[in-house]
Amino acid sequence: MLPLIRRTDSHVHFFTSQDLRRVSGSLPYALPEPHSLTAYLDKLIDAGIAPTLLNNVHLSILPDSENVFASFAELKNLQAADPQRYGGVTLVGTIKAEPAYATHERLSHPQIVGARIVLHDAPPETVSNRQFSDQQWLAFYGRLQPHQHLHIHAKEAETNLRVLRQIPRAVRVVIDHLGTCHRERDITEPAYIALLAEARARGNVWFKGPGYRTCIQPEETARFVTQIISAVGADKIVLEATDAPHVGTDNKGVAYAELFDPHRAFNFVDAVALHVSQATRIPVGQLLRGTFGRLVS
């Protein structure tokens, strides 16, 4: 029997049909299919992949992150029932970054490693200068523990930049999708260059993959990763992620779910890392998983 391939998933969403019923009829598009932790683990393990460290990230369509806490209990039950199959899995979570929701009690859970701001395709001009730096938000940042981070998702580089500039400099920040979902603007986009410069000046900002929302072509995505490494450093990249269950579409309208499943998403980040490694001589393993364990510990 061949040994299992060990993988880290720094960004995945686990939720059930019960979670989805809470928002049924309130969305302008069809609900995704449920994506349970158990089904995800079984599919990968049966395919010869051993997930070791997983980050269940707040799902933007849900009003809270109770599904994240529920996944902790789900894994505990799996490990009690079959420790040989599931015992090697560590699960952490990133909850909704809303001052009223991200209370001291929720942030004090030992498996919570951060909180997530979700802005999707919000234009930069919709982010006001005090939107994320008023008294309530400052109190929330003060509740973050030293090992926790603030996670930002916005498709626009300038939107990410406007949020980042409002975050206290002591707070560790993780920016989704390599900082931009607009490959057509290239790595020379002024806002993107400014975002990387701000991240470099702060010294505690990471850029996270998997990167297919930037571009589904690994060699093109690799150019953005190489730019980040040049500007911010190789220790500020986290590539090994699936972003399962792959909702949304690429810029040609093709559903990501038709292009990716967790196995193919891992193949994608492997391909990106290989291109980057060839350009930078940085080992593939370091690019994939060299920083995530330190980031959440």
C-alpha cells in the first residue's frame, strides 16, 4: 500500500444542508451544495491524500460562523469513532470579522485562528476612510490574540489596500486570492504595486492562494506569486489551499466547480509552485506549506 500524500488546506469551507436552510430564498443565486467535513475528508483519504491541517474559513453567505464551531465537534466525533483514519487531522477556523459577532468568548476558542472581512467585488470608493477603524472595530482588533490574524477578501487590489490601511499595524493580516482577482490588470497595476508596498512596510501581511481566482492558468498565477515574493518575501506566501467548494465563475463565466475539486485544486497549486520555484529557486514545498503552520500557531 502506497503512503498517503500529506496536504494542508489553508482555506476551505465546511457547511451542511442545515446551515444552508438558514439562508434559503434570501440569495440572488442558487444555493451551493452542502460541503461537509466528513465528505471532504473521506474523498481525499480514499484518493490517497492525507489532510493534516485544515482552516475552515467563514462562508460569506452565512450570517455567522456557527458552522465553523460545529465542524470542530464533527471532527472530534470522527476521531473518536475512527482514530486511525482521522486522527492525524488538525482543524482550525476563521470566523466572521464583525465586531458584534467576534466576541472575546468566540475568539478565545482554542481552534480559532482569525476573523474574516468579506467584501467580494466592492469598488474601492465604497470603502470609507473610517469604515474599519471606528471605535467598535478598534475594540475588535484589541480582542484578537497574538497568534490570530485578520483575513481580508476583496477582488480589487485597491479595495484590499483601503482596508489594510485602516488595520492597526500590530495586527497580522492575511489577504485572499493573492491580493487581486483581476489578472487582466497585470502585476503592474498601480493599486497592486501600492498594496504590496504597504504589505512590505508593515512586515506582517501574508498573501494566500490557491490563486485560481486570480487566473486559472498556473503560469499566469505564478507571475503574481513571484511579484509578491519579490516585494514582500517568500515567507509571506501561503499557496496550499483549495477554496472548496469552488463557488462562482471565472472571467469567462465558466463555473469553478466545473474546473476544480479539492484534488484538482491541489494539482493547481502544485503547478503554480513549480513555476515559481523554477523562477526563484525556492523549493516547492516551502512555497506550498512553509508558512501556514507558523501563521496559525
